[in-house]
Amino acid sequence: MDWATIFAEALPYTQFLDQYAKPEQRTRWNAMHARIKLSQAQTTLLGSFQRAMPVLVLNGAWCGDCINQVPIFDHFAQAAPAIQIRFLDRDAREEVREALMINGGQRVPVVVFLSEDFLEVGRYGDRSISTYRRLAAQQLGPSCPTGLVPPDDEATAAVTADWLTEFERAQLVLRLSGRLRQKYGD
């Protein structure tokens, strides 16, 4: 996969929403974005990221899981200058959608963590572990949140922490990379 080209075609957060979100969807995205609160420890951790880390997010403006999670990533990028994040609509590029399927399904959001030279570091999606635990406790049948009723503050904080762990993991892979350590002499 040519991640550099795909990343270059993807959009920043606001431009993605401007292009893909209907007004009622944008209202839900904005409301969720306003609810995200990073702790001082989370902000400090994100600010400590040193390696450039392009992050590609495959998602959909219509997707309830995306509405409830993806605004978190914009907060991470604002707190971490090393994170360069772009958003790609699930249906924009068929080959990307197919390559990022989860369990044979076209799930979103899916995050691809990349190195500065666009090598894949890792990928994660579509729901965080705390979300799956919460859903399993509530039901064991299929479910697709609509984004109409946002998760409570405790669930949002847990999802934020889950995703931060994945972003930190990717950053540590980059920081400990022998190839990059040699390049930067650290």
C-alpha cells in the first residue's frame, strides 16, 4: 500500500467534516468534540512525543462509532505536534477499505500509524477495548451505535485512555526503532 500517496490525499479533521458531514452529523461531531477533555497527564504525555507520526484514520461522517471516537484524535493532534493526522472516508478508495477490513467487515474507524517515511507501524480499530467490554456487558447481539446518544463521560474518558495507549504504543515503536535511532543519533 502506498501510504504516502493515500495520506497526501486524505484530509485534515475540519476539512473532512466540511466535505463529508451532513449538518445534523456535523452537530453531533461538534458536540462530541466539545465533550473530550484530556487530563494534564495525557496532555503532557502527548506533548512528549518526539518522532513524527503520520496517522491515517479511515472513517465515515455517518458512523456513530466514528462520531464517538474520532474527535479524540483531533485533541491528540492538537496536544502533540509530532502527530500529523489525516482522515479518509471509508468509501473514497476501495483498495484502502478492503486492506483495512476487520474480521472480514468494512469497519470504521480504523487507524493506521505510520513512520515519517510512511512505513506502517501498526493499526487499530474499530472500537476500543473499553467500548467492547461495555457492549458485551449490555448485550451479546449485533449493535451499531448511531451517535445520536453519546456515551457518558466515564465511557468517553475510558475510550480516550484506550486510544491514547495505542497512540503511545506507536510513538514508542518509532522512538525505539533502531533505524530511526541511528538516523537521529538518539
